Amino acid sequence: MKIDINFDFRLDANGGDPDLNSPLLKSYHQYLWSKKLPNGQIFSLKAGHAGEYLVFENASNRIVLSSDSIVNSYGSRKNPPPIVKQVEEGLIESFKQLNSTIGGFILFPGKKVFHLMTINQERGVNPLIADRFDLTLECVRRFYSSEESPLSSVFERYRNFFQLFGDFRGYVDFFLLNDLVDSQYSTINYFNGFLKVFDNSPIPSTVDEYLTYRQNSMLFTQKRNQRIIESSSS
């Protein structure tokens, strides 16, 4: 399959959420991530039953997956943070456009366990994460190293998913997230600085903070798009 890293999945979502309504995004996910896991098994993704996005099955697992946008401009919220209203509209739109390319999406387990929130839902509403993927990835790092984080309980519910990748390096390499970690896979390259992670509000509070967040977020997505092209053509 030829991957177009510039395609804006809002264009084939019929005005809806690309995660749910873009056929091309779903086909890209199925193609890109149906590949070898660190243990040598193929992460073979197939269409599920009605209401299921994609499904992975092996002898011990049946994991229903959903698409999730991983970079947030905060400009699409019904009530965007006040600081966003002070940023030039064109800068917000270019941010949204890049976020809507394949580099701005990932798969997470999408079926509720014990009627509790999914990873996608929890990271969106948790005030210490505020839908930021750099902070989500720090929680993933801590999960693999058995450290507590704001997402510990929801990750524990989906332990069987994370076990497929072996460790944090395996997870990062599999989903081509390398530009968001250092070379030792020990530190997250946050979109903007924190004196102490999870002690500060995740949402930028000044225009300068927002523009730094925007710049670093977009650079990550651009680099991940390039990794996706290289991976899909190898």
C-alpha cells in the first residue's frame, strides 16, 4: 500500500471524527501495524464484529483496538483553553492539519474492561495528562518500569496489550515513537518543559508556551511521518 503522509483524514471522515469515520485511516492502521512484534509473532490486525474497529487475536488474547489522535492542538474543543484564543487562527489550523495526518494517530485497546474508561478516554479526561501524548508516553515508560503514574490503573487493565511489546523500547520501536524519547529510551522529549512532570498544568498557560508546545508537537509528527514512510517502504 502506498502511504500518503500528507493526507488529511478529516477529508474522508464526512465531517465526523477521523478515528471513527475515516476509511483510509483504518486501512493505513491495518497495513502499518500488522507487522512483527518483538517476540517474533505477527501483530495481525483484522476487521472485528459490528462496532469493533480492528482486532488482534492469538491463542491467549483477543484485543479490540481503536484509533486515537495523539497530538492535540486544543483548538477543536468546544471550550478551548483561553490561551488558544490568543493565537493566530492560521497557526491553529496548520497545527490541526498536520495532526490529522497518519503521524498523528496510534492504536490503543478500545474495549472497556469492567465498564471502566479506556486508555483513550482516561488520558483525555485526566487533568494531569489533558490528552497530551508526551505525558501519556511517560506513563507508558513508568508502566514498563513498574513505577506509578496517573494512568497506572487504566494501563493495568490492558496489561495483556502492553505485554505484546516486551518492554518500553519494544513499544516505542513498534509504533515509531523514537523521536519522543532519548537515545537510551529513558527520558521523554516533552513538547514543553516541566520543572517536575505531573506537578504542572499540562495545558500551556501563555502564548509563548503554546507556540513552543505547537512547534515541538509538529516536529515530532513530521519526523514520525518520515519514519512511517521509511518503515512502509522497507
